[in-house]
Amino acid sequence: MASASYPRLRAASVPGDHPEVENFLATLRDGERESFLNFAELSGSNYEIWIYATILGFSGRFVELEQWVEATYTKVNRRDMLIAEARCLESDIADLRSMVQIGRMAPEVAAGRITGLTKELRGHLAEIEKMSRSTDRRGLVLAGADRAIRELKAIFRGNEEIMDALEPAFASVWSVITEEV
């Protein structure tokens, strides 16, 4: 399998490193593969990527798919970045307070700086809470959709005529849900 067929793959993902995922990608139609690779590139959640892959027929282990995603796409975890920045802001506020206590900074000067840093810290904490709630909600909705699709597959297993009609419907419903949530 040539890496040229997957233009979004980074050089770190060497063909043959993740055979289950590569076999899965090879079985997808071009449109499904492109849609999945686009979703995997843009999604910040390995769980969401795994749910989407299982809807498309991936039967491999979560760990292998997660390793493939980490090797293939650079992911920026903005929530973790905000948490790290919030910790730095807390440390800066503590440093300013200690400088006032040891007499290295005037209380009036420190008060203004502490006020600004505290306001920035509150903004970071609010954004972290918002991101967490949004991620939790999205995960629950997608997990529910995944469960419904799995149940329908189990009910109609063996009836190829119905399954052939349901497969594109599953992909369509999944696409709509991921855009709306």
C-alpha cells in the first residue's frame, strides 16, 4: 500500500506498522476513505475516530487505531494547553504575592498585576469548563449513535439486502450527527 494513496499521512506512519488499520482503509470505497481520513485529521478525539471507524466496518482494536492516529496526524490538544497556561498563571500570581510579602514589590503595583492575571486565569478556567462540557456532550451523542447503529446491524445481520441499504444510511446519519454536535 503506497503512502501516495493517502495524501494526509505523515512520514512517521510507515506502511506496515498498523496492518489492521491499513486493511480497513483498503476495504473502504474512495469517498468513505476520504471522509474518514478527513474526520481523523480534524477530530481531536481518538474515541470519536474509533466510533466512526467501527461504523464503517473497522473490527480491529482501539489501541491500534489510536496508535495509527497518533503516528499519522499531529493533534493539538487545546484543552491541555489551556490547563498548562492556567497552572502558569496560578504560579505567576503566587510569585507576585510572595514578592509583596518579602518586600520586593509594592503592594499597589502587585495588586494591578494580580488583578489582570486573575482575570486571565478565570477566562482560561471558563474556557476549559466549556471545552470539557462540549466534549462530554459530543461523546455521549456519538456513543448513542454508535450504539443505535450497532443494534441495527445486529438486528439485520444476515439480511444482505437490508444491510446493503443501511450501510450508506449509517454513513450519512453519522456525517449529519458529527456536523451538528
